[in-house]
Amino acid sequence: MSAIAFPVPDAGILARRDAIIAGLSLLVAPDALITSEDERRPYETDALTAYRRMPLAVVLPSTTQEVAAVLRYCGEQGVPVVPRGAGTSLAGGAIPQEDAVVIGVSKMNRILEIDYANRVAKVQAGVTNLAVTGAVSADGFFYAPDPSSQLACSIGGNIGMNSGGAHCLKYGVTTNNVLGVTLVMLDGSIVEIGGGHLDAPGYDLLGLIVGSEGQLGIVTEATVRILRQAEGARPVLFGFPTSVEAGAAVAAIIGAGIIPVAMEFMDKPAIEICEAFAHAGYPMDCGALLIIEVEGSEAEMDAQLARIVAIAREHGVGTVKESKSAMETAAIWKGRKSAFGATGRIADYICMDGTIPTGQLPFVLERMDEIIKGYGLRVANVFHAGDGNLHPLILYNCNDPVEAQKAEDAGNDILKLCVEVGGCLTGEHGVGIEKRDLMTVQFNEADLHQQQRVRAVFDPRWLLNPAKVFPLKGRIAA
């Protein structure tokens, strides 16, 4: 696909490549600087693999001070910088450009402190999401945000994109679970924002940093909340005849004021794909499936499930299957969290990420089906239904340029639909390059200029992740 444009590389920077690399070599250890073409190739893309650009060089610092030295040098040389966590971005947030240096945080992977008394942990940005829970689970704690890629994705990347996950319905997304960060600015200065406490005084700069997609600075450390594990948790499978009926049940459950810990949706293609991969015991005779998980004491779970089941029956549910063991629970969630990888076994796909009001779910599901069929494509729907965060997986053949363009156009139409019904372009994947040129659908010129004015305070020369978030035309400086 070639619909998304990249900036024309700066010929002057390309001509100075050897000198720039020589300068970088003075700042980090030899094994932290990657310059050969073969070794740079793994960094030319992220999980949005349809687009690739070979970076000028890759630096993998081990400390905040090294990040500061590299950023200061790149700023002085006028070299663009692309921050990178684990490269799991589905919106192209870590795709570089030919005149840019990638700064990866993968070597910054230590958990620095666990404070159970105050229920916080301090971690480096390269720590994986799941590793935080792994470090505290034996003591009965967990880290709430749980993206499907949590085995690989890093805390730094989660902060950049404000990632969520299946359990964000009850516990919130990354911004609700981060209390402080260490941020390195483009001039190399190191600032502490927030910390191991609530309600930091002054402007809410932390709220600005989380979700800023690496355009304001590079996060090297974070203080995150850790929470007590619930007394018990129980996922239940609800099989419905159609997606519309399942969507109506979701809207009714949320409308009744019931907040399960998770409420996940799969349509029939997604059920078949995930069951073939994970053998999770999903019902195969339904058109749509809800995985609804409740937690608490046995009495609390029974009471909440009774209300949910009653609403589901009002909307035509055909199957209600409770997990009876830890093994069944693990299988149910393995199927859901493997959805993206399992789909990749059968077809190329684009994973969209739009958010809608839950009351619009039945209408949007019908309209999405019309959009996909209008392009002659197939779709597997699997998403966080409780908070209206859609993840349609649009299936196509990446070796067919016409079909690839149709898939991208269909995805754009779905995102426009999300905005039309009162939603937004992204729920947890970020804007990156994927949705950059759709920002004008959600925001008018004054909105975009105001956002860019804030960005320009941190980076007036557009050196930090410069090809992302905002349309290339009409950009403003400080």
C-alpha cells in the first residue's frame, strides 16, 4: 500500500550520515549502536507491516543519562528521532524515516522498586507490560492494563499510545494507572512529572505526556499503580444468534449500570478463527459471542451474573457457559488474546481501532458489515465491547495492490463512521501514521492548530516522531 505519505528525507542529513554515526558512537557502548543495513532492518517497521522505512541508525541506550546524551546530540544536529518500545504498534507509531535515528528502550528493562504499602511500582520504560504483573502476582497484586500484546509490549510504548486491554472497562487504560514518569526532553534535560503519589500540584502534565506518541519527549521510567487481586474472577461465554443482538445486549448491560471487569465481543468469523487456534471451548453454533468476566466474592459474582444473564435472555442469548476451573478460564482468555495472531494464520489483515458510544453498537455493527461487503472484503470482529472500542480485522491479500487499497479505504470508512456516531478515531492504538490523515475528520483547523501549539512548546522543529499524528500539510511551529 502507498496511500500514506512520508516526509521527503533531508538530503543534508543523509549526506552527513557517517559523521552523525561517529558522533553517536561517542555516547553509547558499541553494542548499543546499530548501523549496518541487515541489523537495522528489524527496525524498519512495527506491527503495521504494510509500511517500511530504513532508519539512519538505531541506538539502544541502557540508562536515562544515555537517552539524554543521544537526544541532546540529535537535537543539536537537527536529526529527527523516532522513539521505539517493543515495536508492537498497530498504528505505525514506531515506523522510522530514512533521515531519522531510532532510540529504542528495550535494554531499559529493570523493575526498579516495588512499594506494596503505597501500591506502586517504579519501572524502566522497556519493561514488558506482563512483567509488571509477574513481579507482584505472588504477593497478590497485579498491573491492570492488559493489551493483547502484553507479553511483548513495553510500558514506554503503552504510555506513548495510552494502551488499554480487555480489563480496562473496570480498571481504566494506561493514563488511569500511571502516577509519574521520568521524561527526557529534546535538549537532553531530564524532568520528573508526577511520582508515587496522587494529585500532583500544578498543571496535569502527566495527562499530556500519556498518549502523546513520543512527540514531546522520551519516557525512560514510570511509576505505575499495582492493585490487589480480586477474591475471585469468573468469565462466562454468551452466545447470540447475531452480532446485532449481542451488541444490543452490551448496550443494555452498560445502560443498566452494570460494570463487569471485562466484556469482549467476537463475531462468527472471529470465533471460528480463535477456536481453531486455542481450542477454548467457544460455542460454534452462534453468530456472535460475548466473554463477560465478573469478579469479587462468590456471592458478588453470583448476584452480578444473575442480572447480566437476565438482560442477555431479553436479547435472545442462546448459550450461557460459565468457566468451571482455572484451566477453562485460561483457555477462554488465551483464545481472545490470541485473536490477532490467530487471524494472521489465515489472511493478511488491517486491525482498526475506533471507539463509539455503546448505545450505537447495534447500528455500527450493521453499518460496518455493509461497508465491508461493499468493498467485496471479509472481516472478523473482535473488540472491547464494554467501552465501545472496536477492532474489526479487515482481511485482504497484501500481494494484490487493488485489494490492499480497498482494505485501507474500508478501514478509513469505518473510522469515519465512528466519528459520525459520536465516537473517536482511536481507543488504544494511537494515531501514528495510520490515522494521521483522518485527524481532519475529527478536528477542525483551530483544534489541530491548538494541539500543535502545545506540541511546539516541547519540539518546535518537529524532530520527535515527526511523521506521526498530525497531517503533513498545515503544520505549525512555535
